[in-house]
Amino acid sequence: MNIVTLAPEKARQLAAEFGLKPDEYERALAILGRTPSLTELGIFSVMWSEHCSYKSSRIWLRELPTKAPWVIHGPGENAGVIDIGDGLAAVFKMESHNHPSFIEPYQGAATGVGGILRDVFTMGARPIANLNALRFGSPDAPRMRQVIDGVVRGIGGYGNCVGVPTVGGEVNFHPRYNGNPLVNAMTVGIAPADRIFLSAAAGVGNPVVYVGSKTGRDGIHGATMASTEFTADSEEKRPTVQIGDPFAEKLLIEACMELMATDAIVAIQDMGAAGLTSSSVEMAGKGGVGIELDMERVPQREAGMTAYEMMLSESQERMLMVLRPGAEHIAERIFTKWELDFAVIGRLTDTGHIVIRHHGEVEADIPLAPLESEAPLYRRPTVETPKLPVLDAAAVADPVGLEAALTSLVACPDLCSRRWIWDQYDSMVGGQTAKRPGAADAAVVRIEDHRRALAMTTDTTPRYCFADPEEGGRQAVAEAWRNLTAVGARPLAVTDNMNFGNPEKPEIMGQFAAAVRGMASACTALDFPVVSGNVSLYNETEGRGILPTPAIGGVGVLEDVAQAIGLALPAGTELVLIGETRGWLGQSLWLREIAGREEGAPPPVDLAAERRNGDFVRDRILSGAVRACHDCSDGGLLVAVAEMAMAGDTGVTLLPGPADIPAHAYWFGEDQGRYLLAVTDAAALLAAAQAAGVPATRLGRSGGEALVLPDGRSISVASLRQAHEATLPALMEG
């Protein structure tokens, strides 16, 4: 072997620039037994980056429950796979594109959508829905309106062009995201349960095939950039952001689906973070084989590209496949028909090494097993977040009254209408969307040619997670489970996106570990396993981190789409509250927006009560006894009533709350495990709840044009809607 290695001092200098710690570089030297070449150093740096190796998080993620009778494939594949009946599987995952979306909002968000779509259709699933979870800073912060506008346009532009509906998501605003917005994208697809495609390469001598778009210089070292904090010069990182082409992605989906109908494919992997490097290393490593690549055969968009550039490029809309011997002509014909590049760029070997050649020269020769087995794994020091005292609601005075507080809350950035956002997304393309954004607590998408449907949601409450990461992690899972239940779905599984600050700070690692504990306890209690996910660390700018944000994507199933219900309140029904209310104001939006305070412990999550209350509500929905349902979360009970009233364009006359809880605490407290149900026979529901040991309270009756409050004041639904709808357009017009 004749390989051009770097001078020792130059190699050390570049290793530091590429993000390798001194001891990590020494480990790479030991694996190679010599100084690396530039391409080898690039491969080590991206494969051992936080973004690709999960070196700070793997040890904690093992605590999450990942198995259930309906789980076909859990973490470790491109996406999670669950059995949903009728011989079908749901394939889904959530991933982050946080750093790229701050540097270049439109392309950062667009390529985030493109990447998560590929994770799903790589498994053989046709994507049926996109969702997202977005966190922005204060709209008046520098560049923030530009970031919001670019991210929303990027998500809409890519999803709309590909033809996959964007059906749900969530948006929060907080100053801690000023320098580090979060863009988490989720895709759900459907596949035959017995036709799932995996990534482990097999078959010595089998051809390795590149398909899709050409390789350019965009996105080089994107994975490394995503594994570091931002500084004042982050604008200079713009070349590390990929450029997407949704029309090429649409062609790639169709070409892959057509090839998957044959028996040509042995293994398949999308080229995501770290591009050709991660896809080739992971495929060969999982299969326990070697791989040789000839880089001059890689379709190139730019002249004079080096092996290093091609291996680390994160150009979009590309896939790597291992084909059965002799199947090359089948694949080439299909990809040529769809006007996509096709090239045989290598083969599998029995050496256990990845060997990269370019114009006859060996550019890299690395043993694969130690590249994975000796990758860094850290149990970083942790410091637990101090527990906050429980806030005494009786000691917090109500400065404005119920009417003024409700008007302010429905108009605040965290609760105002998201119509300005979702109107930029095509939520109905494909014609299978049964519950679109704003219509229900979870999106519902019917499976084509079936009565069966999937419900899906994204949830977390970062202010709870900051105050108490364990309780916040528990609540995020519980709320996702609750939102699926509220449409009548049976919750099945979770994907997560763990967004945190710098893991080298013990207090941040403490937040991460505690959030995982909380999530694990909730997933176990609710039979809601984690089947896929993503970790995004180093979300800090100039040393200031984001709020801990463990975003949860939940998926559930409905046997009959006709049984799904929304939150729009029909006139002439009775409102019944399921669940116990104590008036918990700690970390509530009322406390922050009305009282001007952010303090106290967040509301506790009683998992046994969550399970009991949710199972009861779902049974009632599926029996046909419930006309509308809405979970009670941000803003509390009165906000939930107002949201149902605005969605149904009908008023409500409310009964007084209990005398032993202050009115503002009762109506705006954020106690967990609660649902609002609209029914025609409240007596029957109350009797059934009592028999099941479920707390239930009659709240009032719908009808008229106003919310008639317990204190006798009233506010028209029209005026509430005006306040609710005006905020985001006004913020964006600035």
C-alpha cells in the first residue's frame, strides 16, 4: 500500500481543527499504526463527532425502553418500524437541523426535511406525512424574524414540492433560543411489514452503487459543525450548509420505490450527515465486511474534487446501495428513466477495511471494526438540577381577572394561532389527511386503500424541562400520549429529538441524564417504546445554552379513520373535565405572561393517573359517546375551553369552579393528565367515570356566541379569535 500521509505536526493541527480531542487523535493513530492521510483524518473526525457517534449520549440512551410486541425495528436503523396491523408497518423518525437552520434558515430547514424523508423511504416506506418541532427566540431579537421566515418557507417549500403533506408540529418562543433556534423534522411512512429494507451490507464481491444527485462541495464537515458551539463568527460557516433540490428528491423516492419492488437490493443507506463516509462505514460495519470505493466513479457536480471532499460532502438527494450480483442493469435502467445519476463506485470485500482509491492512488485504508468499537464513549460528569419549591397558588395574587388574562394568553406567542405558519404548508396533498393542523390534538392521516389511519404529534414543554428535567422529560412523553389519545388513537411508539447544550458542562449533562430518566419512566408506564431518535448537543452560542428540549414524536393507530375526533366544540353539548385539578401555577404560562414570574416546580406527572384517564377517554371516544376532545396543557383549563370554542365557533357558559381553589389557579393552572370532552349525555359520562375511578367534573354547556365566565363576565368568541389570530402576522410584519 502506497498512501500519502500528513506530516505529524500538520496532522495534529488539522485534527484539532476537525474537532478531535488530543486523546481521540492518539486513539486514531493507534488504530492506523501510522500518521493518517487527509482523507483518513476526515473520516475519523466525522465518524467520531458528537453528531455521528453519540459519544456523550449513548450511555444514557440505553436506559430508554425500545421493545414491544409491535416493534419490528428499534433504534439502530435509519428509522423505527412498528406493526400497525393488516400486514402494514409504520416507519418514522425525527431529526434535527438546528445549526444549519440558524446559519442559512431556508436551506437548513429544507434539507432537514429532505434528510428525514430519506431516512424513511430508505427503509422501503412511502412517506405519508411530515411534522416538525420548532423553537425560536424572541421575535424582536436580531435576525430572528429572518430565521423564522426562512425556516417556515424552507419546510413548506421542500415538503410541498416533494408532495408529502406537512400535517402537524409545534412552535415555541423563548429568549434562550435567540442564538440557537431548533428545527426538528419528523417523517412518517407506510411499508409492507414483510418488505423492510435494512442497511447492513452483505455478500463479498457485491457491487456498491451510488444513485441520486451529483456530489458537490456543499456541506463539507457539516457533521463537525453540528458538534460544536456557535461563536460570533458562525456566519462564516455558511459553506457547511447543504443545498436541497426537492424535485430531485421526488424522483429519488419514485426510483427507489420502483427498484424496491424487485429483488435487486441487498442493503441501502441514505447519505446524510458525513455523506459517503457515514453511509459506507455504517453499511460495511454493520455487515461485518470490508468496502472499497473508487472515487473517480462518483458522479461529481464540480471539477477537480478530491477524495477528501467527496467523502465528506453532504450534498443532498443521494443514496448508497449494495446490489445483488448482476442486478446493476435493472437498477441503472430505473434510475436513468427517472433522470438520476447511477454509478457502480465500489464493491464489498472480506478485508474488514474501508479502502478509498482515487485515480489509482490509495487515499484511505482504515480497519472498520475498531473505527466503531474504539470510538469514544464518555460518561461525562453530571450535576443534578436543584429541585424548586412548590409554588403556593393562594399566595399569588390575580392582577387582572379571568377575562383579561384569557385574552392576553390566547394572544401570547406561545399560545397564539399558528395559521401564519401552517398556511405555508400543504397539509392536504395526497388527499389522505383526515385531521389537519389546528383541527385536533394530533394529526390524522388515512392509509390509502384502508380504513385504518395513523395519528401523529410532536410535543415537549422546555420551560418544565429547565425547571425539572426529569419531570419535564416525563411530561413530554405523557403529553404526546395524551394528544394521540385525544383523537381516539391507540399510542404505539415514540421517536425523540434530544436538543441540549454543551455536554462538557456537568449541569447540561445532568439535564440530559434526568430527562432520559423521566422519558424512560413514562414510556415504560404507558407502553410507549422509543424506536428511533436523534441527539443534538452543543446548542449554545457564546456560551449560553438553549432550554433543555427533549422533543417527542408520537405515533398511534386508529382501526377506523371515521372514529377520529377533533377539538372543535359543537353547539348544544356539555363540557366535562376528566382528571384532577389542584390549580398548579408553577412554571405555568399564566404565571409568566400575567404575573410576570418564572418560578416554582413544574406540574407533576402521575403516570398511573395518565394511563387510567387516557384509557377511559379513548374508550369513550371509540364508543361514539364523545363529540370533541382536547387535552388540557399550556395555559390551563380556560385556554383549552377557548381553543375548543374558537375551533367550533360556538360559545360556552361555564359553571363556577371549586371554592377551595383560587379562581385564577383553577382556570389557568397546568395540572397534568386532563382532557376536556364535549358530550350530549354528561350524566352517562359522569357515571361511567365514577365506575372507572376516574375524576370527572361537569364544566358547562356550549352554545351562543360568547364565553360566559364563572364570575359573570363574558367575552365573545369573535374577539378571542381576533386576538388569537393577529399575533404572528403582526410579529412577522414587525
